[in-house]
Amino acid sequence: MEAGHLRQIEPNRREALAAMAGVALLAGADKEPPKMVSAPPKHTDMIGDWAVIVAQRTQKVEGVGLVVGLNGTGSDPETGPFRENLLDQMRKAGVDTPSKILASPNTSLVIVRATIPAGIAPSDPLDVVIELTPNSGTTSLQGGYLMRTTLREVLITDKDIKEGSPLAYAFGPIMTGNEKNPDNARTGRVLGGAKVKKEVPYRLALMEKHRSIRSSAMIQEVINRRFAVKIGPESRGVATAKTDEYLDLKVPHVYHQNQTRFFQVVKLLPIIDREALRAERIAQWANELKDPKTAGVAALRLEGMGPAGVLALESGLTSKDHQSRFFAAEALAYLQKESGIETLKQVALKTPEFRAFALAALAAADQPAAMVALRGLMGSDDPVIRYGSFSALRTADPDNPYLGRTQVMKDRKSDEAPENMAAAIVDVQARRRRGSQMEDPFQLFVVDCDGPPLVHYTRANRAEIVLFGAGQKLETPIVLGGGGTIILNASENDEKLEISRITRNSLDKDTKVVSSLEMKDIVREMANLGATYPEIVGLLESARKQHNLQGQLVADARPGTMPSYSQAQIAGRKISDKPKKDSAVGQASAEEVEEAVEKGPRRAMKLPKLRIFGKPEESTPDPNSDQKANASKTIPEKPPYKQLRPYIPFLNRTPSPPRVPSPEK
């Protein structure tokens, strides 16, 4: 069906038209009525010619929270709106004598902050920042536990705090310090401590000349014909026409770890799709897939065709060009096909420029062959490949037994913080006094794989320790602990290890347990004695410095994304090509790639200056550019929009080597 004929409206488009017309009537006569009809599309038009994908504004949320479990370093909060807010929360929760609890040196009032990006789902972890009020008497948040705190958009005035609706909640053990000052005990983070209450969608904004109720409904139909999401037992389209100006757009699960790719595919979808046109297009794009200069965009186009594009993509796997084969294999993975898995595995091993995207594609494929490939990659000698493959496997299947998830706490309770604040405060304080935790304070994985021993830990998004290689042991002699509450001790040739917890509380006795020398057992015993994630990481660093570890200790060894990927995919540049250094030519830049995108049919897939898996590159607008000025006018003024900033939970936002702790001087 040609989408340009108004009379040939399918039922779903008719319903969208009726719904939006009703909204327009309810909006009132004082507003300019929406246009019903705009010019029909040409057969060469793509969605990217008619609309731009934008994010709703980033939402900054915060809440007033209570930290318990401090070791005499807390304080009674000063009088003011923050104190009154927290007291009101505690009274509503049925907490007895809330003022007495706040006065305890083992508690502290804190401000909890987070930034909610578009594209985040309720299952995604989100870091929260913990800060003290300017006049707080708390000296350290070390060892503290943040009680469940509701996060909202907040407006603070001189007299009170005005709050919006609840958007997220946060709780968990606090890691003190921040990126700029890791030794600052008056600030902290809860890694992956927040969860949003509902998904935050993107929006597809129609360009001004194409705005109409008819166009909005037509774009909805085109997208939903290709993409759907599972909601309970039903499947629903990902696009929802809201007004004559914009549509809400949800990201399908298969693209959640690479949301920018979904936007690229959507922008390349043809608006008019007839049987004869489809056959011609597939034949044309199959030829373009063989040419390295056009292979990246051709693969995206064929991916947009769904099952109809599979045969053409599989023919691309026979190309003599390395990049063409990769782009074909990548698109097949997002179509849930196994035929390109081996190509993706080899790229992950041998091509650092494409590694992050190859692993993301293997995770998206979610096929047995892809899972086998990722398990094999976890045996690599390269820590980046090992942890990147582990992250990809967890993304594809969080319950995969090959991840080696290991329960940390022996007396483990639910991962959810109790809703009842009064009960939770009593429970957490009692457990902290005894040196036990309310739930696993971090995730522990023991991966049974080939390769040298490796211990990996994270400093963002989640508190996690991964032991690559089952049966890793600490090597004796061992004397670890220093000024901390946990001390490890074993003489040379000992087969057991003493773990002691030294308490400063006169009501409790020091605790001592005996453990095997296996890393898994030692980490678990320390946590069960009350050691926090930061304390355990500190002990691991000390063990590395004293040569007690059998292998490397590495942090955040995720593969980074590189500009060369988008240069190859969009502009057709070979990754082996080196930019010329001739002064007359100048170094190849991201702007050159953007200019290449502007030419020909690839223009429609242009996104805001954006690094895949990351934040947009910051750029200074050119006041002399009429083209940029006109482009800015195509985005509706209401609701407010900002530059697209997709949330990607899978990989690092920028390319960076893994952090290996420097040797002790």
C-alpha cells in the first residue's frame, strides 16, 4: 500500500488519527489547531527525511535520605527543610522517636542525587551520588548503608522543598569518594543503587513542513510494521503517535545495549513500501553491501527490511572485504540469525576498532552459537576481551550458568529493601552491629574458563567482583588489613587463613573465622563479617601489592568505542586508512564524516553528533550556518527537547584502557 493515499487508511492508522483528533479538540480553541494533512511522501523518502529522533529532557532527581550503620562518624542534622522533610518521611513510615534516631552518631542525613537519561528501563542499574548538606557535622560516610530513598524532581526554595512525582528509588551500601576525589569520605556513591519506576521513551519529532495528524499516524504505521515490543502476553508497536508534531518511541529489547543502532535503522526505513519497490531495493542494497564504501549503510537498510533482508545479508558474508563481512554479520545478529557469529567472534578477537560493536552484536543475537562464542572469548589472555565478553553474555542471559554467579551472604534476604522504614532501620542497624548484611553487598562471579587467572572489579553502575578461573587462591604468607576492620593472616605454607573483624563497639566482641585460601571463600567470609565492597576492593589491592594474587587485578576493563567505527560504517572509510598529515589537507575529522553523511541517500540517517554507546560530542554552533539554523527550527518547541543522549548500559562511553593498579612505590 502506498502510504500517500488518505483514503487507504489501515485500522491502526485510523485509530491513531481519531485519538489525536480528540486530543486536539480537548486542547481548547485558544490554540492553533493541528494540521490534518501535509504533502504526501515520495517513493524515495525515508523516515529520516521527515523526522528527527530526540530525547526528552534529562531528568535530574534527588531525595533526602537516611544513612545508618556509621561507626560514630554521623551527626544530628541541622534545623531546616531537609531535616523536616526526613522527619516527615520517618513519621509517615511509623518510625518511633525519629528525632532520637537522627541524633545518633551512627546515622546521618544525606542528599541523594541521580540523573535519569532517556532510554533507561526499570531493570537498568543507575548510580546515585550521596552528598552531605553544607553544614553537616558528619565526618565520614564510610561503612554506611543508604535506606530506601524516593527520588523526585525537586525545587528547593528558602522556605521549603517542592517535590514532583516519584520517578525512582535508591538504596544500598555506600562507596565513599568520587571520581575527582576518591579519598573524600564526606561524599559517596551507591553503585547501581537506583531503579526508575518506568521506562523513559525517546521521541520522534516531525519536521515542520511534514507536521500533520496524517503524517504522524503514517510514520507510526511504518515503524510498527517493522518493530514491536513484548508487553505481557501481547506485542505492541514501538511507536505511538501523540500529536501532529511528535511520536513516542520505545527501544526494542534486542537494541537496548546499542540504542543508537536502532535509531539508525528507523531513520532509514522507507515510508512507501510496496512489493515491487521492496524487491528492487533489496537487490540494490545487496550490491552496495559488496562495496566497502557503502556496505555499512546498506547493512542497516537490509536490517530494516527484517526477514526479507536476510538472504542478501548472508551473501555479504562471502565478501572479500573484511569490513563488508563484519557489517553483514552485525546486521544478521540483530535479526537473531546465527550465520555471522563466527565472523563477529574473529572481529572481537582481532579488530579493536570494532570489538565493542562485535560483542554487542553477539549479545543481541541471543542464539546458542553466540553464547558459545562469548564463553570461548572469556578464555582470552586480554582482560578487555575477557570482561567485555562476560558483560555481553550477562546482557544476553543474566541467568546463564557459565557466568558463575555465586551467593555472597550465607543468611541472605531479599535483594529489595524493605518498604517499611521503621523495620528496615532496626534490621540494618542490628545486622551492622553483628557484622552481617541485609543482602548481597555486591555481586560475585566465579567464571570457570581457560586463560590465566584474573580478578576484575567495577567502579561504576554495579558493585561486582569477577574471578576468571575457578580455584584461584591467595598465596602465603598473608598479612592484610592495616587500619581497617578486617584483617587477614596466614603464615607461609599454611593451608588455612584467619579472617578477623575488629570492632570499635564495646558491646560486641571481635570476631574471627577460618577460611580456605580460595579467593571465592575469602571474599564471601569477609562480606559475611561485615566488610563492605570498598573494603574488600582495598584488601584485593593490598594483596596485589604484596604479591598474594595468582594473576592480575584489573578494574573496568570494558572495550571502548572508537570514532573509526562510525567513519567506516557511515562514510565508508577503511580502518586501515591513515589520515593524511599534509598541511594543505589537514587531519581527517569527525566533521568530514558528517559532511560525507550529508551527501546522497545516507543524509537521512544522520544523528546529532554522537558517539555510539556514549554521550554526544560537544560542539559549538556556527552562527553563520543557515543550514544549522534551519535544522534547529524543525524540532517542536513544546515539550522541550535536548540533544540526543542515549543511555547505554552495556559498555564504556569512551574508549579507555583497563585500569591496572599501579605498583607500590
